[in-house]
Amino acid sequence: MKAFVVEQYGKDGLRAADVRQPEVGDGDVLVKVSAASVNPLDKMVRDGEFKRLLKYRTPFVLGHDVAGVVTRVGSAVRGFQVGDEVYARPRDLRIGTFAEYIAIDEDDVAPKPDSLTLHEAAAVPLVALAAWQALVDRAPKTWPEGPHPRRLRRPGVDRHPARQAPRRDGGHDRERTERGAGAQPRR
């Protein structure tokens, strides 16, 4: 299969190559890549900025965000089947979305939202992870009076992780805050 491979670290170290299709482990799904996005993390990995932390062995396929169609599932996979449209941000040391196929741990894959095309969905995973980290991992759990960055309110996004996280972790949405700290959500 065709892939973009980092042969050596540095801006001239990436090239198109023929590589073997990845093996599918028991807990993996094999995804035929429809779209992959390029982001600053890919450039930093290519340039070797994380080589002390992430021990990639060259040559390796680059790429962190993907959307595509499941073509095979491992024997232990229960959440996906062949033909499912998915998107993912594979975990570190399992990257490789700049290829025709990628084997991804089932836990790193999500069903593609019906409201997005595969090309749109490929742009979401790493950006969503960064938003999640800012809202959940970095924002303080308590906040003085006034607008709180963890209070989100926009119609139609109740099922989005960025909307669920503040509720799950003790945050409040804007509607409840404006009506008083003890107010119950409107039904």
C-alpha cells in the first residue's frame, strides 16, 4: 500500500513509499483511510521534536487524524463491524494515518457523526482532544463569579464531549448559571 513515511528526522525526511498493510490485532479495527488531516503535531514528529519522548523507529508512517471505513475487525472487537464509517486519533506509537490503511485499537475509534462527511470528520480528532484538555484537564474546577470557560451552551451540542465534560466534572452550563447556582435545568 502507499504511505508517507518518515525515513529520517528533519524537513527532508518524509517520502512516499510502498509499505505492507498493517496487521490487525485482536482488539484492532482496520480502517481504509478516506481522509487524514495534517496538523502541527505531524510536523513536530517529522522534525524529531519528540524523539526523546516518543521512541518511533524509522521508517514509520506519519499521521495522527483519520476518517474512513472499517474493512476488518479483530476477534475481540465488539463495537464496530465491517462497513462502519469511523474517525480516530490513534494513540502514540500507533500513528500512521498517512496511508491507505491503518490498524487502530478499538478504544481509539469512534463512529463518524452523521452530520459530517468523512473529509470533515478527519479534521476533528486532534482538535477535539486539544479542546478537551483545555476544558477538562487545564481549566480550574472552581471559578470566581462571572463567565466560566467551562460553561458552554449552544443548541444541538449536548452530545458533544466538550458539552458533556463540564457537566460530568461539576461544571455548569450558562443557562443554569444565569438563573442562579441552585437552579435546575429547564426541560
